[in-house]
Amino acid sequence: MAITPLTGSSEFFKSLRGVNSDKKSSNRAINRLALGGSATDKSITAEKIIDQTFRSKLRVSSILTQNLGNARGAVSVAQAGVKNISELALVIQDKLISLANSNNLESEKRSLTTDLENLLNQAESFIGGSEFNAVNLLSANGKDLNVVATATGEELTITSQSSLGSVINSLSATIKNGSRISDPNSILQSEFKLLEAALAEASTALGGADKAVSLRQRSLQDFNETLIKNLGNVLESDVEREGVRMTAQSVQTQLSRQTLAISNGNPSSVIKLFK
């Protein structure tokens, strides 16, 4: 059974419990309107109670949630690609070492060379498959990803690991064109060493980027919970007009769902359930 990680303050959980109550309030207002009544007791509209500030902050929260979600997706897909290529690199190294054996028969050399070509084809497919929403951080043509990550306009830059894609292309060309395959030791000392260095750099950089995105997501969750608390104050006041309550609860529900999405997108939250 899947576990849904939930993190947040008591205000956040309180707002989640209020999601279902929205329907009751909405139904009451709809019934009154159907009978020819008014959704409000007086001419005071919801817009006068929940002013443009709340609406503006809700839009900001929605944009930031999407930005950080896309960034997290791009980083996660790239990390998966690095992991797969790292596993392939071990096999490539073994094949190159075996190919360097001077006692190999011609048939063995051809078989090892074919194996290496197939392994490099897989590595290239992992690079090509490391794309998320048209962003590929591992491609040789990859570019840095810049996203607005905070309500104050702070920009988060996730550095492209295009050097990994370039090294894979270089190693693949070296093995496939046959010009240096007869000297596998030189490949091990040159192109393969560059591959190992690129993998180490990509793993470290993407790990740091993942933590940076996670930090911004936690900050956004705090931002959302603050809005939820403020909206809760509106709902718990003496204002009983159903139109106001419907609008406030609608905004509160959207914020709750965004905060829940952030929590579900943070794998580390699962660990907290077992502490």
C-alpha cells in the first residue's frame, strides 16, 4: 500500500479537514440561490473581505509550486540517468580491461567490441531519456535551468551537466569508429577517465541541486501555511455570510492542496513517518 507523506503545522492539517466542509457550505449557498434567495445577507462581497492581497499571494504560491515541481522533476530524472550510466561504466571498464588482454582471439575481440558498442548505445539512450518538460541537464547541448524559487523573487540556478553527455559522445565515437579500439589501455587512460570524472561531478552537483530545491519547497510550504492561518482567521470570525465563506474556503483549499503536493514531492518526508 502506498504511503502518502504529510508534513506541516496544525494549521495545515486543520485546513485539510476543512476541504470536505467546503462542499456543505457551497451546497447551502446553491440551494438558497435556487430558491430565489441571496448568497449573502448584505451587500458586502467576498472580494471586500478577502482582498486582492490574498489573491495575489495565491497566484504567487501557485507559480512557485509549479516552478519548484518542474525543477525537482528535472533534477530527479537527471539523477536517475547518472545512476544508470554509473552502473554501465563499471561494465564498460571490465570490457575494456578484457579487451586489453593480449591473449584474446580475434573472435573474442570482435565480441568484446560489439558488447562495448551496445553498452555505449545504452549510455546514449540514458542521456536522451533524461529529459523532463523539455529540460535535459545531461545532454551535450544542455543548458542551465533558472527558476524563480521564492516569493521575494530569488532565482535558483541548476547547473547543466552537459560535460557528461559530451564525454559519452566522445567515448562512443572512439569505440565505434575503430581507430583506437586496438589500444583499449589508451581509452581507459583518456576517455574513460573523463567519464568517471564527469559522473562524479554530475552526482555531486545534482545532489546539491536536489537539496536546494527541497529547501525552497519547505520555505514555500511555510509560506502557504501562513496564508492558510490568515484565511482561517477570516473563516473563524463573526462573518457568517456564506458567499464570503465560500470564497475564503476555496482559496484555503487550493493552498492546502499545493502544500500537500509539496509534501508528496519530498521523499525525505516518508522517513519521518518511521521516527
